[in-house]
Amino acid sequence: MKALLKNMRTGLYYETANSWITQPDGAFDFQTVEQARKFAFMTEMEQVAVVLSCEQSGHEVALPVGMGYS
């Protein structure tokens, strides 16, 4: 299971500082929900969700990250 960041407006996944991609398999794996959430807050990302992605089944669960979450 991977912990990814996904822009919910564009549908793109975070890869590197200036790169967002369409497919989750190439996205940066933050390893944990907490690490992904902290990174999103520290870099002031908007309209993103931490996505738990299962490579084998292709299923995803999105957990919105927003100003109301801490």
C-alpha cells in the first residue's frame, strides 16, 4: 500500500517538487498518511488528498487534506 498525494482538482499525483503525473504507479510514496499530510501542510498545498493506493488491486481511498484538518 502506498501513501500518495493527489490534486483533487486536476486528478494528478505528486511526483517531485515541480512534477505531477497522471498515474499513481510513478508517484512519490510518502510511506505513511502522516508523512504525506505533513508534507502537504508544510508546502501549503491546496485541494489535495492523501491517497492510499493498493498496487495489486488498483483500488484507492482518498483522505482530504485541508485547513480544517490537523
